[in-house]
Amino acid sequence: MKPLLEALRGGTPWPPPIWLMRQAGRYLPEYRAIRARAPSFIEFCLTPELAIEATLQPVRRFALDAAILFADILLVPHALGQDVTFVENEGPKLAPVRDSAALAQLSDSRAGEKLAPVMKTIAGVRAALSEHVALIGFAGAPWTVATYMIEGAGGSDFEHTRSLAYNDPEFFAALLDRIADATAAYLIAQIDAGAEALQLFDSWAGAVPASLFETAVISPTARIVRAVRTRHPGVPIIGFPRGAGSHLRAFAEQTGVDAVGIDQMTSLMNAAAALPSRVALQGNLDPVLLRDGGAAMAAETRSILAAMRGRPFVFNLGHGVLPSTPPEHVAELVSFLRGK
Amino acid sequence: MKPLLEALRGGTPWPPPIWLMRQAGRYLPEYRAIRARAPSFIEFCLTPELAIEATLQPVRRFALDAAILFADILLVPHALGQDVTFVENEGPKLAPVRDSAALAQLSDSRAGEKLAPVMKTIAGVRAALSEHVALIGFAGAPWTVATYMIEGAGGSDFEHTRSLAYNDPEFFAALLDRIADATAAYLIAQIDAGAEALQLFDSWAGAVPASLFETAVISPTARIVRAVRTRHPGVPIIGFPRGAGSHLRAFAEQTGVDAVGIDQMTSLMNAAAALPSRVALQGNLDPVLLRDGGAAMAAETRSILAAMRGRPFVFNLGHGVLPSTPPEHVAELVSFLRGK
């Protein structure tokens, strides 16, 4: 069995399998070279020839255990008809959805068609991968996607989102349900096309007020997990509620995910103690350590391995690869890990 | 005894005492009126006449249990000789300190003199307060202050700071010690001048990697607490490691603080279960709920009170008052609380 899938299903291959969030992207010169070939970031993601190449670049360079689909979490709002653009050096801009009227304008009737290129990318990547390398599909989790849809941009405070969650809970629940259902359909299609595991990125879970965590994170994640399981019971799902340290146990116990991604702010040792032993852990090297490389990276890697030995575990970063990361440091990390 | 001090010393006055982080500030028209009278924000903080007025404004308007010194956490780097300016709509800018040579340029020899106006502010406020209202002094905690000193600006990722902490631990430890010692002297002087309780704001504790939490947060906080206690054993100290949910127990057990401020991302109920019962809790209404007011604010306030009844507790927000908050909502909150 591919080592990644073995670990996600409760096995303990050692050294552990490794992949890196944002392993495809700007830190690679070959990525920057092809990025220039599409007029917009959305079109880049939706051009299979380019997205296949971007997905494969890191697994060609490094002995990683998985490729992860090159795409963006905002493809779902785009597929629902929301206006999404990526502005150079500013990030995404969306026409905000803040009431039922705006929500009613969105429709999933053309979502399958709009996202069809992603399925071509998955099929193309899967055909090109060697027999030891798994293909991970992914989507944004509903809370994180909702923050972009409501705020209309990236950010870190999400005041509009929190305000609507408190003061218009019906609208907020309807929006989360809409995102969850579109996301479940999208992920099921990814598996149909060849994805062998899934990750749900809840990058802004750390900003969710405690009184909303069940509504905003746990319940929509569980809804997606249930829907995907119904169609594809054997495909492991990794949840990554970044920054949600004090809620990890509830997240692991109540969402049904097979594995939990741990950020670098949370101790893997504490997470291992708090989470059910059936749940695999994934993480959590600080991306700054990968960027800097050298002795500090090696020391932290050793300490992660010592804490995780004997536990179902996937080595990863605590967040995405930084654009300033020298590719040689990734090679250095993988080689260090393989030597363990 | 003043209700705030009673709760911080382990008593359970009910309804609980209340104050609000950033209760003095831009949301008050009378604050905006006096802010214009100083040429820079630093000068505003260091002009006792203006800082006394800013500190007293909220306790004149609302039946709060405490005034908190109006000042800024960057007065400590300013007092150490670092160049600190506040740029309108951009936030603070500092000449970054990233190596031992830059650190050696800083000196505490004039710190007492530079911070003397703060002591005048404290004495002036204390003389004006009614007998039920306590005066809280404060400072930034070393990690949070270090992020500004190293990055040279506000931010949320602190990549330079993390990188230095990993790769130049001697420099990083020396910087934290320097900040901690200057902060302890500053807080001791605040008590000498009339402060009756202290809060250490570690606003960016949530960004600290787990492997650095002891070094960056717990140890420097404990160093300050020990130094202040030696001189003023009876003055309660509140630690506020914002965003550090999964580390709260270690923070409460190992720093020696009397009370822990809880942000809105952490459940007060879970915090109460995790923390030693001698430690008072403070928090954690979402500032967005205060800004919006009404039924959602009342419901969450009721739920906070239900969770905290019988526990040493100080009502507060989970972070500072938002500038867009209508002052009437503060009056509404205080009156709702007093009716309980």
C-alpha cells in the first residue's frame, strides 16, 4: 500500500510518509515559469495542462509520498457563480455575499461543468504518478471559504463574518450548508477522477469564537465527511483546523475525519495525548524552519519524529511552504527524514 | 475592597466586576477630540494631562470597576532608545533590532526618565478615581513587544522573529531578558505611582510555535512576575496570552500570574476546567458582539455569567473594543451585567 494511505488508515510506516502543504508553488522556479502562461490565477487552476504540470513539479524534484492537486479553495465560490478575482500582491477579491438575496444569486447548477477541468487535472496527474506516490484532492472547509465569500477578501479578523454568524444565524447556516454541499459534490467528483485521499483546509479556524466553533467548523465538516463517506467509504479524509488548538479533541471526535493536521502552534505530543488513537496526526514543522534549513530544522524534525514514533503519522509542515523557501531545503528535509 | 481586586485575589463578588480592554480610545468622541491635541501618538501617551483625561473618559461615562492606564506597549522599546513612530492608518514603525549590535545600542539608562510622565498620569488618575474603581497598570509581554522590535512593524506572521528565535537563540534570549527587565522596572514604578493591579498583554502569543512557547512566553512572563512580586507581593497580575488556547494550563501553572485573560476563541468553561482554581479568569465577550449590541450580546453575556458563577471572575471582552463600537452599547452591557 502507498505509505501515505497506510498511515492515514492507522498504520505506522517508518520513517513516516511526507508531503508539504503548498509543495507546488512560487518557491519553485519551474512553477514561476509556467504561472506566467495563464492570464489569471483562476484560469491557471482551470487549465489542466498547467495544473497537471504544477502538481507534478514537486514530486519530480523531491522524493515525496504524495502529490496534492494544484487548485485553490476559492474555486468553489467561483463555481457557485460568485465573482472571484486574484489581484497581484493583494490577494483574492470577491463580490461579498452578506444576505439571503446575494446567496440566492448563487447556484450550483453549473458547478460541475465549471469544475470539470479540475477532474481532468486529477486524471492526468494520477496517470503520471509512480506506484508509491498518492494523490491528495482537497477543498477549503466551509468556515474558511465563508470568510472569503462574506468579507470579499482575505483578512484575519473576519468581523463581517462573525457579525453575521451572531446576528443572522439563519443566513449564516444557509451559506455554510450551501458551501458544504457544493464542496462534498466537488470532493466526490475528485475521488471519481482519481484522488486517493482528501484534505479539508480550515486555514482560519483559529479565528472562530468558541461559541460558534460547533456551528462554523465541526458541523459543516461533519456534513461533508458524511456525504463523501456515503459514496466513497474507503477514502481517508484529513481535517486541518489551523489554529484551533483548544478545540482539536472535539474536532477529532465529532467530525469523523481520519486524520487531523496540526499547526506548529500546537504541540504534537499534546495533540497525540488529546486525540483518539484511531486518528492519524499530520504536521507540524514550522515553515520558517524549512525556509531557513540547517541545524534548527534538523533538531525540530528529530523532535517531531521522537514524539510520533509508533503513532499513525504523516510528516508535513504546520502551514504552507513560504515563497522565500530555497528548494534545496526541501531536498535536505526529505533526505534527513528518509535517513531516520 | 474594590470588586476588581477582590475577584483577582480569589473572591467571587457577584455580579462580577467589569472593565474592557481598550475601553479608552477611538470609539469615544471625547477621545477623538483630545487625541488631536498632541502631534504624535507617543507624545499623546507621554503628556499626563491628555493621558489622564483619556484614562478617565470611560469611567466617567460607564459604571466600570476599573480604569486602565492609557498608554501603549511600545513605550518600553521607546524608553530603551529604539526609534518608534506611529504612522496614521498604518500602525507603528520601528527601526528593527535583529542582532546583538543593534541590541547593544539600546540602553535602559534613560528609561526611568523617559517613562516618568506615565507615573504622573497614574498618580493623577488615582487621585481622581472614586473609592470603588481600581486602577490597572499594564505593559506588553516580552514576546509581543519583541515581535514589534524585530519586525519593525505590526503583522501577524512574525517570520523574522521566529527565524531569529530558532537560529540565534542567544540573541533572542538576550532581547527577551532585556525587555523583561525593563518591563518589570516599569511595572514596579507603576505600582509605586498608584497602580493597584497589572495586566501583561501578550497579544500575539497565539503565533508562537509550540516548541518556543516556554522560552518566548512562559519564562519571560514568569521573570517579570517574580521581579514585581519581590517588590510588591500583594498586587495582582493578570496575564493575557491571546490565542494561546492549548497552552493556557501551562501558562497559568508556570508563570505565577493571579489571573488569566481568555480570548473569545477559547471556551471559558474549558478554561475553567483546565486552570488551577486559585487562578481568576477574565474575559471573553467577542468585541464584535459589543459593537453590534442587542439580543446576541445579551445571550452570550448570560452564557458567560452562567459558566463563571462561583469562580473568581472579571468580566471583559476577548480582545479590545473595536473603534466602530457605539458607546451606547457599552452602557447597555454594563447595565445588563449590573442587573444580574
